[in-house]
Amino acid sequence: MKIARLAASVVVCLGATAGCSGPETVRSAPTIVTPSVTIQQVQPRSQRWKDVAGPRLRARAELVDVVAEGPRQAWAVGFEDGAEDREGTVVVERWDGTAWKKTTLDRELYVSGFDVGGPGDIWIVGDGVAIHGDGRRWSYPRLSGLGEHRFTDVSAGRGRAVLVGTDPARQTSFAVEWIGRKFVRRATVQGQFGAVTARHGQVWVVGAGLRDGCSGVRPAVWHAGPDGTYAEMPLPDVPGGYLGQVWATSPDDVWAVGGIGGETTPWFACRTGGAAPGRAEALVMHWDGSSWQRVAVPGGDGPLVSVTASGPGDVWAVGSGSGDTTVALHFDGRAWTRERIYDYPLGRVAVTAVPGTPELWAVGAANHEADYGRDVILRRR
């Protein structure tokens, strides 16, 4: 799962009167792009999203990603005791159905990716460090032969872990797979790997491709089937666009989110083009088994940073807004709705569906750029 710092955006109601409280609805087939929706009014925070108390973390604290395997099994990762010039100590929190409990790791790290294949298969990556938990202890497997590199994401499941990263100096990216006790190199490509999901016997990596250096940024998707060969896929041309998160519910239903223009994301070596800083827009793409298409979503929001889904008719994406808010977009198979889930930006906000339920978890951090920043956990039931 991928984490990214992105510019904020305004969150509002469509065609509503003063004091509206329900979500905005935008009718759109998932493979049709329509003009941006005209925004008329600020939308109040949805009452469906509730704050949940977690373990007390020392400021500056932040949660950056969350994974759920069921109503009684969820994990969140972040840090505590951070400062303006460094990340703090890594913390992993686990939900047991009643409360969140934390484990502190003896490591400072800028966490950029996190996934859980089960209680005995937890992966955390960031900078040039990979951390693996087997349920009893934490280890730090090393990746050799790449020189300077930075991990950007990891996907784990069924005894398999795929890690992706970049070499910003050369604008190249790599994918490796953890096989028992060692890493095996799977791909090295020109471009920027931002996020990965390895599910259903397939690997999907999203990020950005570069044409003519940093002046030609475009969203990019790479795919690997059972034979392990990575190939870049044809996508609609979106100048200045990039993808920072991906989720697959099946080989024929894959969702990717990101933005167009705006400020640089931490995994990306170039500043993205196409829009002035602070005026970026959301980007959603969908794979239906035959082609990738850009998906129309409600207008007025900035980049989306996290996506989750339980099926083609239940897709959620979250991002930040320039109106100092955090927004969630939901697709029910026929239409998109927007909910404002927090009255302030939540830093590297992340969302995950809870399998077998209609519930969602979201995590982030309020005042995330200040020394008194605090972690936030939200639940939608």
C-alpha cells in the first residue's frame, strides 16, 4: 500500500442548499470521462465517520497506513516522537475487535509502504530499509546490488512479498520478490514505481512514466502475470498525471488513484507538470480486464492518495483538500458520492475496507507538519 504527501483541495456539496448534510452524488459510468462538476457549496463533515481512540503516542505522532483482514484483525503503522527534521520511532498498532494496541520498533524510518499477509507476515518499507515481522520478532532483510535506492511500497500475501522502489538519481525503478530468505530481482524499468498490489496471481505496479525527462510526466501502470515478466500497459494520455495507489479486487477489476499536477510526491524524482502548485486535481483509473480507462469523479478535489474496494460496486478513495479538509469518494457501481470525513487535512491519509463487512478504517495525522502533530483513527460503520 502506498503513502504520499499531497496538496489539499476544497470539499463541497453539489447543487445543495445551505446546511446540506448528505453526500454529493455524481452519476458516472466507471469508464467514461465527463467534465468536472461545478462546485457550489462547502459540505459538512459526514457523521458516518467517527474518531476512535488509539494507544497514546508521543508527539509528533502520525499514522500513515492501515490494513484490515477482518472485523477483529486490522493493523496500522506510523511513528511517534518525531521532529521537523526527522521521522520518529516506528510503531505498529493492531486492532483485536475491541481496542488498538501498539508495538514499538527500535528504528527511526520514513515509512513509505506497509502490508500484512497475516499475523506472521508483516512488512514495512521506507528509504532503503525493509522490515519484516513473523509474529515473534522483527528482522531487517537487506537488498544488495542496487546501490542507492528507496523503497516505495510492498504487497504481501500467501507467503509472497513484492517490494518496489526507485533510484531517483537515475529515474529508474525496480521490483524484487522475497523468496524465503532472500530477494530476487524481477524488473528494472525507466520510470517511477509508486505502489504495488500482488493479488490473484497478478502483480500491478502504478506510478509515473517520463517522456523527455521531467517535462513529460504521464501516469503509468506495469503488470506481471504468473511468468513474472513486467510490461508497461497502454493508458489514456494524461499530461502531468501520476498514480500513487492501486487496489485489485480481481484480475478484471483494478483501481488506481493519484493526481494531475501539483506538488512533488515523496516517491517521485520530478515535480509533476500540468497544473500550478496547489491547483492539482484528482485522477482515477480503472482496469476492466481489457483496457485502462480514466474515470470521471466529482470535481473540485485535489489528488487522491489511497484507494480500497470490496468489489466493482463498492470502491472508496480518499484525499486532501485545499479547504483544509479530508474527503472520501465512493463508487457504488452506478454513481460517485463525496463525503467530507475530517475537518482538517490528515497528512498521509490511508483507507482500507474491512473484509466481510461494510466497515472502513482510515488513518492519518492532524497538524502533521507541526511538532505537536497527533495520530488520527477514523471508522465508518
